[in-house]
Amino acid sequence: MDEMGIKPRFAYGPLRVAVTGRQISPPLFESMEILGREHSLERLRRLRATL
């Protein structure tokens, strides 16, 4: 984010939607912990495939 000059709130928004399916959710990293590593990574892979 720093190298690209992107603020965390803009970077975390799409990640939050990809991981939780919602724009408003519990904190991102806690949500990922609850979902588990593999499930979170699979959701992030689907986001990457659509970009």
C-alpha cells in the first residue's frame, strides 16, 4: 500500500468484501482468523481472478 500510495481504507474495502461478502463487517483480520486460512485464501483468489 505504501509503495502504491494507497490508503488502508481503500485497500481494505475490496479485501473485506472478498473475505466476508459485506462492506461492513467485524475487523478484517479477525474475520479472516474466524473463517480460517484456507477459506480466506480461496476467497482472495476469487477476487484476484475477477480483477
